[in-house]
Amino acid sequence: RKEVEQDPGPFNVPEGATVAFNCTYSNSASQSFFWYRQDCRKEPKLLMSVYSSGNEDGRFTAQLNRASQYISLLIRDSKLSDSATYLCVVKRGAGNMLTFGGGTRLMVKP
Amino acid sequence: EAGVVQSPRYKIIEKKQPVAFWCNPISGHNTLYWYRQNLGQGPELLIRYENEEAVDDSQLPKDRFSAERLKGVDSTLKIQPAELGDSAVYLCASSSQGGVSYEQYFGPGTRLTVT
């Protein structure tokens, strides 16, 4: 079993739709959680950190459930420019060691 | 501020040939990472450097892969000899431990094709 698991998708949604991605992690010692975004043939970039209390950044909302070892990302009012792969990332231990999920591909259509 | 620089961007070689990738991290970032990303998968860490010291190389296939970061700045990753299964994107990232954020900044990657 992979340490970080995601549904690979693709999720095909129309502009303006709300879409949610889920991610599960297996190591209960994981300390920090992030969502990275990766455009086609580009490098990953940090989208947002995920905090225990949940956090929002504009149209993006991230949630963490430590008991269920589950992370989610909600995108409201999807834009064409949101089309990308969203990588769920967990950090455990000292030393900034990140483990990436396989990514969920989102395609927003006009 | 310049980002992480990698070269070459693309490389096509025949199997059994050697290949090397170069990375220059963001100025002042003392931590450098090499990742491999296979098609349709997330990046997987190969090796992490703190300054010039390799502090985690447990995922580096040491029979054919080697890396160095001699002066604690830029780094090279080498494969010798390359195998068909080494075809992937090799990403370099860097981070600073000086601030609250440990965000890793990635370079554009080197896309390796082994034929």
C-alpha cells in the first residue's frame, strides 16, 4: 500500500462547478500536510498547507481529519486555469521529508 | 529572484550510456533534493542534501546512481549505466531552513528518455 493515496481521476467538470479531491495517508506519524499543483509538463508548486482546523485560500478549502488520516481539497467556482494535477503531500519527522501522492488530474471545460 | 535551475531540460540516450544532470538551487537554500517522477505518478525522493552532506539517500539505487554537492551549492546526479526503466523526469528542489516555511521549490526538471 502506498503511503499517500489519491484517486488519479481525471475529474472532468464544467466551469463554475465545485469539485473535491480526497487523499488518505497511512503513516500516523505524519506531521504536516500540503497540496501541490502541477501543470502539464511543469514542476510542482505549493498550492496551500493544510491545517487541523481547516483553512481557506480564496476558492480553495483544505481539510484534515487526523483520526481518519484523510485530507481533502475543495475548489469552488472552477476556472479553466484550475486544470492541472493536484498532488497530496505529507511530511513526517524532522528534515522536511515530503512524500507525494500520485496526483489527481482535474480538467475544467468551458 | 532566480528559481531552481536545471540542465539539460531534455536528454535522450541509449541504454548502457552514462548521463548527468545538473542543478543550481535558489541562492541561500542549504537543503537540496533530487526526485524522480515517472509518468502519471508523484515525485519520489532519491537523495537529500543538507549543505554538502547527503543526509538521506536510502532511495537512491547506488549500483548505478551517484550524486554530489561538493561546495554545498550546485549538485549533479549521475546514472551509469542507464537502463530503459530510468526514463523519467528528474526534478531538483531546494528549501531554506531559516524561516517558518519549509516550502520546497522545484526546478523545471530534466526529462530523460532511455532508448
